[in-house]
Amino acid sequence: MIRYILQRLLLLPFLLVAFSIVVFAIVQAPPGDFLTTYVATLASSGTSISAEHIAALRHEYGLDQPVVVQYLRWMQNLLSGNLGLSLEYQRPNAELIGEQLALTVVLALFAFVVTWIVAVPAGIYSATHQRSAFDYVFTVINYVGVATPNFLLALVLMWVAFAYFGIGITGLFSSEFVNVPWSLARVVDLLQHVWLPALVLGIAGTARLTRVMRANLLDELNKPYVMTARAKGLKEWRLVLRYPVRLAFNPLVSTIGWYLPQLFSGSLIVATVMNLPNIGPLLLRALINQDMYLAGAILLIYCFLTIIGTLISDILLAWLDPRIRMEN
Amino acid sequence: MGLGMLPIRTATEAGAAQPLLSVRDLRVTFAMDEGVVRAVDGASFDVLPGQVVGIVGESGCGKSVTMRAILQIVDKPGRIAGGEILFRRRLGQAGAETEETVDLARLPPRGSAMRSIRGAEIALIPQEPMAAFSPVHTVGEQIIEAILLHWRQWRPDGRPLSRTEARQITGDLFRDVGISMPDQRVDAYSWQLSGGLRQRAMIAMALSCKPRLLIADEPTTAIDVTTQAQVLALLRDLQRKYGMAIIFITHDLGVIAQMASYVVVMYLGRVMEEGPVDEIFHAPKHPYTRALLRSMPSLYGQARVALPVISGSLPHPFNRPSGCPFHPRCGDVLPGRCASRVPSLQPVGERQSASCFLYHDVADPA
Amino acid sequence: MVAATPVTSEAEERISVASNWTLVWWRFRKHRLALFSAAVLIGFYAVVLCPDFFSTQDPELTDARQAFIPVQGLHLLDDNGFNPWVPSVAGKRNPVTLRMEWTTDPERKVRAGFFVPGYSYRLFGLIQTKLHFVGAIDQGQRIFLLGSDRLGRDQWSRIMHATQTSMTIGLVAVTLSVILGVVLGGISGYFGGLADQVIQRMIELLQSVPTIPIWLALSAALPRDWTPQQVFFAITVILSLVGWTTLGREVRGRFLALREEDFVLAADLAGASQARIILRHMVPTFLSHIIATSSLAIPVMIISETSLSFLGLGIRPPAISWGVLLQEAQNIQTLALAPWLLTPGLLVIVAVLAFNLVGDGLRDASDPYSH
């Protein structure tokens, strides 16, 4: 088991190097660089900037170096924990990302918890009460949930709240808590706000997970070991929870591998629509302005979160399923 | 494994004791989208205490469904549609126990009365030992669970059983069923055991609560022939040791000859013929039993001669023949009679009965 | 009962000689909802074929004086029976907010009709025509079946054109994914060895990529001066680059399993060429499955495109897609004023729902061993 985890951990740096190359290639790809965009923005507002000044700036940021050198310099900085300077904000990227990253993780984890709390019981109920009224209701909700892009759901909720109740439901904090240091009151305020975006973010995943749970459990309920357990004289609900649910859980745990990453990257859209403090909108802005080191840093963070998500799911699965645990 | 082997007889069988289990006119139906399937259609037979009854028939003849009906674990959409399953259950403390006859068909399937019979009074050895254990729980865990569930079977004085004690019992059971290194094997997962060991563990689980009736549903079909012989020998030994009754379901007549003292032949959910094993094998009365026996290869038979087969094929479940279910494939069909009316089970010998119009001397009494 | 026997065997005979596709169709037919959804999708693709025919006016026609006109619901009947009409609208400028405020007046009817002449366009890009499915009888009159946006463009007609883009993108991107998935997955599964190793690592890498941010970054990398056609194609490529991995895995798995099957060995021993073994013996066994999987992948593509375009990094104006239209609904104040701007979202849900239902129906129908 420990060996298995170590193996996965050893792979991590290699994956990160691979990702860093891909990410750098992507942020490098657009024609021109931050300065061209910057100059264009200045020009459209009527200000001009001298060619020497541009050249000086370009040299300062290392934008005149060959791509490979730029990449190596970036990597060197990253390894020493320096995420670089945002070209647009003229502030260290680490500072810009800092708190937003924590809130991104909080939002995703919240959505994750909401999903599991809803999906697992709903799936168990649907499978054990196949073709009951609730099963049909869940099925309809599931189909619609999967079919609704979460930005659309966010839009509709915001519109209904605004048009019919006259309230805004954007942001993660009440106005008095936006720019203050952390305190207990701020945490409470966060908890009061985070559940709605978490719900919006988690709805499609909840729907999908309910279906996975239902299908898995239906499969397991027909297996011979269920009959064996029944023939022992176990109570029906105890039997269902102890055997088929326990087994149906394993494929569900393996969904964490794609679900957590999906929540991290999905939060980008919800956060943009609902105006949440999150690394997503920051990335969007950085991409549009070609603030390449900021974009690169955030993309790399997304990759890292994704790898962590997969790692957690692998470890959990090995811990839960003796067949996997003993194989390694 | 031919007819030459002598079946095992047990001492408890002697004397016309009161039956332990008495199935009367049992009907089990499955309501499917396409129509209702009558999987068991009026089956009747008795099991005496300590008797080994073999139930034989082609696949789909309703033998497994009958067994599940006895345990009230018929899967949806199946349900017991009629008949009685009378079982004499033990009541009270060991030593001073009384008996009470209950009709299992009337008990709610998920009720506590039925659950206290499952496992403790009637245990099941399922068909596929491979899948009959949960792969994520150790074998021991699953047996200990059963022991703790019916702990009164081990502690008549009412003192609860601890987990450690239950584990101890499991180890002893493993030793009883011939599993080597029993204490390590308790912590093994089913997929770490060989087919034979798995089946032994399954037998240990079935025995774990000292049942009076063991239902073995084709316990040897999924394992290879040498192991099969060992498992059968083990079952015979255990039967002698514990004196429980066994219902042995199989489509293998050789196994029946080896194991059972009394045989029930089923076809399409009905009992065709039943009787002591010698009579069934040496003096079969029903045309179906005769056809079954003829289609079995014999050591003394002539070489290079095609085995006779039963003509026609098993009808589709939605397309049950009217009258005697076997009549479309029967060589001795009585025109006008077999196709229109269902024969009832009539005595054809001292302890043998058959449901066939050939033996209804008088005009149909049913 | 006796007479019934030959009937059953006839039915059984029919089943045993039916081709795999006939069997899939018979089973699919049983799913009412899937069948209904298939009909809905056919409707969608009719619009895709000729959006202009279904439009009432030129989708780019702007008129600042006709901004945010509310929905003029189409009524089929009036007091004299079948006689389609829409209520007329009247605008009044609010003296305080200086905003036009529109009211519909059902008393004053604007005559509408089916198969009426309107603006001129080329059917399938070839035939010059003025015929439209629905429109105002009086050609000079603009009617807004789904209201108008902030520039006074007709939402209904824009939705028709957006449908063409969005539904095509889903289809094209999935087609690309299928080609990539089948070819690479096939190579990986059939030949194994080094090719398998390389492709497997590639799939693993792509699957552990955070999709939405990478999509965004790739789309942001597209040059600003590309034509809408170029952007459209680039977006489909981006979507399918990440999308093929699931299918690739599946195809590989099937190939691995089939390679060990006796019928493949038999074909090999009979001297069939490798291409023949793959195309005639192996692919047909999982083709229906691939189709089912792809029809379940299309909705994912549609949602992705819509999300990308909504964030401003997908399809760009002047091209129109559902996501581009929904960009107009980004502002909550505007939305409160003109809720009909959300209608493209409804279409997204309907289309995705229909694809999912059809896909589920196909998947159930294509698996011969499940009942």
C-alpha cells in the first residue's frame, strides 16, 4: 500500500514537468506578447509609447530571449517558489493567486461534499426502489441536471433572485467582509454564501453521480453474494448497506479522479458568472491580456490540483478495495 | 460415478418419521412484461429429518426457484402464488426445545420470523462459490456475521457471543470442513482461495448456525471433477456427523445416485416422479424419468452407439404446453388425455409416486 | 395453445435471421422517450440544414429604435378559425429612465403566415429564394417571435442561425474525436507494444489535463484576425483533441478483448488479411457501441462550446452560436428587462437532453447481452 502511494508520488514531478512544457507552449502560442497587447490598448486610448521604451520593457521581462531560455528561466523561478510577476498588475503572481486559490479549493470541496451527500442516498434509494415515484423524479432531475450548463443555472438563479426577490446572490462574502483579514465572523459569512455557488457547481456532477450510484447498485443487487447474505437472515436494509452498497461504492470512488478536477476547472465558469473570488476569472483576464506568466502559473496550479485529485482517488480506491491493494 | 455406486443411507431415515419440511402444491410465478411465467406449478414433496433428498431436472425446470421459495428469497418479479411450505422449526432452549410447524409461504419475506429461520434453521449452499462471497470482505468476516446473527444457536443459555468467540468457532468450522491453515484462511478474501476451498468455506458458512436443513443448489457444477468428488465426500461426512437433512439440487444423475436416498424428478415446475433412489434408478415409472436415465452414458453400454436423447426441446416459458407439461415430448403420450388434463401425483409403488396418466388406473381422481 | 407453437417459432425465426442493426432498431424502438428525442433532433437538424428558411428576418438586421422588443407570441387561431397572427407592440419612452417601454396589444393583430415571402437568401447555398417557413404577411412589417436584443436584432432568427453553428460544432467535433479515437485506440489495442505504450501515456496525460482552463488557453491562443470559419474549425479541433481519449480507451479495450476471441483466430487461420480482420470481423462487433458512445459525447461538446463562447473565448461575433447569444444575457439588469434573451439556454438544455436520451436508448439497444 505504502509502496503504491510512493510510486504514484514519484510520478508526480515528471507529470508536472510534462505539464509545464505544455502550459508554457500554450501561453506562448498567441502571436505577439503582452507588450503588443499593452501597446494596442494604449493606442486605442490615444496614448503612444516610444519604440525604445518598448524594447527596454521587452528586455526587462526577458521577452526578447529565445523561447527555450524563457521557459528555463520560468522553470528556475518556479522551482525556487517564485511564480513570477504579473505583467498587467505589476504585482507578484503568488500574491494575486494567494487567497483566491484557497477560496477556489474551498468552493470545489464544498461542491464535492454537497454532491456526495445528495448523490449517494439518492442513488441508493433509486436503486432499491426501482420504478417508484421517487426513482422517476430523481431520473428526471438527473437528466435535466446533466443537460444544464452550470453557467446557465447560475444565470437563471441570479436572474430569479434579482427580478423576483430583488437580491443579488453574487460573491462569496457580504460587502463588509470582502477586504478584511480572516476572522471567525468572516468564516461564518463565507459559509453562508458558499453553498449556493457550490450547489450550482455541483448540480451536473450530482446528477451524474446519482446515476452512477444507481446503476452500480442495480448491478450489485443481482449478484449471488446478495442472495448468500439474504439466506443468512440479515435484515434487508442492513444487508443492502453492508454488501452491495459497499461494492457499488468502489466505482464511485474512482469517479473522484475525474470529478474533483472537473470541479476545479468548472468553478472557473461559475466564478466568472457569479463574480466569485477565484483563480478562474483571474486566468480568464490573464489569457485575454496575454499576461503569460500569470496565466501559466494558474494553468499549472489547475494541473497540480487535477493530479492531486486523481492521486486522492487512487489512494482511496486502493484503501477501499482489497483486490487493488493486494495487487500492488 | 455410475449407477453401480451404492447410495448412502442414514440411520435417522428409518421409520416413518414426521416430515421436517413438507412442500404442498407450491406455485411460484414471475410477472414479466411479456406475460406471467409459472416457474413452479404445483410442486409437492416431503423431506424427513436427516434425509438426503435429491431434486433432479433440466435447467429451467424450477428446482432452484423452489429452493429460493422455501427460503423466501425469490427475486423480483417472482412471488409465491400459492401452496404451502410447512416447516417444523425448533423453539426454546437446546435440550428442552419444542417444535412448531410454520407455513413459510405465509411468513412475510422480510419479517423477523422468516429471518430467524434463514441461516439458523435452513441454510443454503449457493450455486456459484466464486461469486457467492463478497470480494471486499474477508471470508471470515462474512461467516462471523452469520454466527453473531444467530448466536443463540451456539449459546442456549442466553449469554451473548463475543466476536473473538465467533472467530474461534469459524476457525473450528474451517477445520471441520477440511480447510488447511484455518486460522489464516479466516482472514483471506474469497478470490484468494481456490474453487474447492471456496466451496468448503461456503459449506462452513452454511453449517455455522447448526441448521436442520441444508439446501445445496448445484454445489459442484462450478468446480472441477476431482474437487467435486472431495466436496461430495465432505458433504456426506458432515451429513452423518451432524445428522441434518439435505436437499441436493442437481442435473447430474450420477451425483444424485451418490448422495441422495430419496429422489424428486422435476419438469417445468412440476414433480414428475419421486421415490427412494433405488426405485427411481432401477424401476422408473414416469416416461420422463426413463428418458432421463436412458440419456445417461453407462459403463456397460455398447460403445459407438448414439446416446438416446429426449426428443424436442424445452418449451419457451411463455409457451407452456397444456395438460401434462411433458406430453409434447413424451413417447407414451395418451391421445386426448395428456394434452387436455394435468395428471396428479399418484402412488405407483410402496414409497414411489408418479404424475402420469399411464398409472391412473381409475378415471382421473383429481 | 398447440396452435400457438408455430407462431412462436416463426417469431423466433424472424429474430434469429435479423441482422444486428435490425435487432438494435427493434430494441431502440421500444424506448418511447428515445424515439421522441430522435424526432426532436431531426427537427433541430432540419434547422441546421437551412436556418434562413426558418428565420423571419435577416439575423444581422439592426435597428436601435427596436431594441428589447418583447416576445410577440404566435397565435394560430383567431375568431374566424385558422388565421395566424401576432400581437402588435407599441413603445413609449419613459421620461425618467429615458428607456423605451414596450407593451403588446392583442387587440391590434399583425397578420402572420406560413410559407410566406421575406428576405432573399440562398437555400443550401445554391437556390436563390425568398420563401420562409413563417413570417409576417406584410413584408415591411418586422415581427419578433422571441423578442429582440439590445441592437434590435430578431432573437428568433438569430437562434435559428445559432442552432446551425452549435449543432454542427457538436457533430463535427465528435466526428473528429471518433476518427482519432478509433484510429489511435485501434492501433493501441490491436498492435500493442511500443505504439500502445506511447498512446496510453498520451491518453493518460490528456485525461489528467484540467479541460476547461486548457480549452480556454488554447482558444485564447487563436489569432484575433482569423475568419469565423477558421475559428469555428479551430474550436472543433480543440474540443476533439481532449475529447477523443475516452473513446480511444474504449476502442482499445474492445480490441484487446476481441484479439483473444476464437472468431478472430479463426479468420486469421483462414488466411484473412489484417485489414479484413479488423474491418469485417472486429469493428462490426462494437460499431453500434461506438455510435452510442459518440451520441453521448455530442452533448458534452455542445455544452463545452456554449460555455467557451459564453466566456468570450469560443465562437466570436459576427458568427452566432447559442453561447454567443447567451453572452447578451450576461448582465442581470438587462436580463431582468429582457428575460427572452435566455431562450438559447432552453435550446441548449433541450438539445443536450435529446442527445442524452437518444444515446442512452442506443446504448441499451446496442448491448445484446443486457435485458
